[in-house]
Amino acid sequence: MVDHFSNDALVLIAHGSTVNAQSSAPTRRLADELRARNIFAEVACAFNLEQPKIDDALKLVSAQRIFVVPVTISEGHFTEQTIPHRLGLAKAGQIDYERIQQIDGRTIIYCHPIGTHASMTDVLLARAREVIAKHPFPRAPKPAETALFIAGHGTEKNANSRKAIEAQVEAIAALGEYADVLPVFMEEAPFIADCFTATEAPHLVMVPFFIADGLHTVEDIPVLLGEPEARVKQRLAADQPTWRNPTERKGKLVWYTEAIGSEAGLAEVILARVREKMSNLQ
């Protein structure tokens, strides 16, 4: 597909973190990758908790038309209120706003987050297949003997937090590749630790549906899967992986993948979100 964005700017927006520099790394890498592809005149990124901040996002580029894409998993307060408010698309607390607006003579086009796009199914499947291919010991399990778990944060404060995970579970389950495809969450049921009793399959593959390999994915989830916290912290201090694939837990072999932020197909999901909005302009 030929893209016609040579006069436009792309701005990626993510959470970032004040305590973990790795949180923003995937978004910065994606910006570098898309910049190198010369599809847009300018590519920049901005963050909620790191520099450059969302408030300054539109100042980072000079193009007259700017596509803004949230590099997040789900819709929620951050994408529906925080970002629009800080970009000037909506007033504080305003829920209804136009996603295409003129601000200071420039056209701002606010796209939906990448995590809710249908093509994320391919990204998640690629992660699951990759970890088995890299660590087939003692042998690569057949998908029919394997349960795939998509892990999210979850929160009872916002029902949208789990919708992206549940939508992907439904889409992957419909393919019939795995014995079971199930959602699990850190902070609401079904919980991550429930994975051992949720399926009869002897092999489990856990894919954290997070953009970055931050503290949740490299520390919290391994502990929830039964890895001793002291060992996790020791490995972190030694800059070693905090989960070894596969690990036997409760009579099952468990493969645990990295977060999806470094998956090769993610840049294409961003472009799909931009093309989606472009079609609305034509």
C-alpha cells in the first residue's frame, strides 16, 4: 500500500514512567523505525510522565497536518480524557469531542490506540509462536496441547481496561489453534495465578499484553506465576531474565514471553490506525 503522508507529521503518545526508563523505550524505538522509513515528514513521541510531555507534543513538529496515535493497549481515562485534554482537543473532564480538529491553523487527527486494533491478533500470535521456537525444550509442544493466556493489568475502576484483552482472546480462540485461549489479569479475576487450574492443557504460554517490559512484566507477573520474589530481584540486579523458558510450575510447563512492544509488526499497526483516519478525510 502506498502511503501519502510525506507532508504530514506523526506523534506517538505513551505513558512513560518516573521509575522505569524501559517504559518509554518501545515507543521511542517505534518512532525511530517509522522515522527511518521516511513515510512522514516528521515523527515524534511524547509522554505522560517523561519528557517530552504530552502538553508540548504539537510543538515538536511543524507540519500542517498531524496524526496522533496513542501507543497504549486499551481505551480508558488516559486515551479518552488525559490525552485529548492536554492536546487541546477537549476541555478537562469532557468526554465528547471531535477527533479531527483545527488548532492554531493546523489539522490535528487523533487516532484510536493501537491495542484495540484487530491486527494486534497477529502481533500476539507472533509473540506466542516465537517463544516456543526459541525455547522448544524438551520439545516444542503441539498447539493442541497448549493453552494460551493473554495477560493484562485489569482494574475494577475502568471496565475498558479488560476489553482489549477479551477481544483478542475471542479472536484467537476462533482460530482453533490452541487447546484453550483465556484472559488473566493482575488486579481482577480471573487472576494470573489462576492459569494453572483454568485449563487441563499440560503446556501454558503466557503473553503479557503490555507495550513495555516494565516492572509489571519483568517482576510482578513472574512472581504471580510462582517465581520467588527474592530470586526475581536477584536476577533483575544481575540484569538477567526473570523467567526461564520453560519453567515447570504445578505440574505444567510454562513459557512466558516478553511484552509486545518490540514485536516487528507493531509499526504496521500504527500505520493501520493512521490509514483508518486518513480514509475518513477522503
